[in-house]
Amino acid sequence: MNDLETIRFRLNQFAESAGDTAPSMILSADGAPSREIMDYCDKHHLTLDWALLGDGPTHRKPKAPLLADVEFDAIFLHGLLQGLDLLISEAESKSSPASNAAHALAQEVISKSERLAADLSSLVDATPNARKAQLEANQ
């Protein structure tokens, strides 16, 4: 087998196990890895070294989320839950066991999300340079 056949074999084996289709184009016209293989590797967290050379670890570690992004998501979730609570409150003008339970559940979830957002804010504040990195990323 030549090198391209070996690469295609390796990627086809992986694709079959992943329930996907291997990229058809391995190299671009200039001999560099094609955009298709780079996107495929990104999609499956494969290392390019493994895909093209068969060397090194098969998978790369996914990037960890930034703490500031997690904090933002928690605050956004809290806002969504407050909106849901308002919708529940306005949907049922008369009291019923189902509406009372939905309202109580919404209040509990809002309370938990407030604590989560506060804990994440404290964690961001306690992490050296987290706020500074967030401000720099936003500029």
C-alpha cells in the first residue's frame, strides 16, 4: 500500500467504527492536508498526526471551556428560567395542582441557578487573571 492508501484505510476503519464517512480528499493540490480532512479531524477530535501518519495519540483532548464562558451561560440560564417563571405565572390565572407544582418547580430551579451563578462568579473572581482574560477577549 502507498501512503495515501494507508491513510484512506486508517480513516475508513475509523469512520466505520464512528458511524461516519471518511473524508474523500486527503491532501489539497499543494500537498498540504485538505480542509475536508482537517474538518473531519476536528469533528472527531482526532490528531492530524494519527490521521496522516498513524503516529501519536488517536484523539486530542477537547478544549476546556473558559470559566468566564461558563459563568455567562449560568447567568443566561438564570434569565431564561425567570422568563419561564413569568410565563407559568401568567398562563394559569386559577390555582390548580399542576400549575402550583410547575410554579414551585420553577422557583426551585431559579433558586438553584442563582446559587450556581453566584458560585461561578466567586470562582471567576478567585481565579487569577480570569476577569482580565475575559476583558481582553472581549476587546
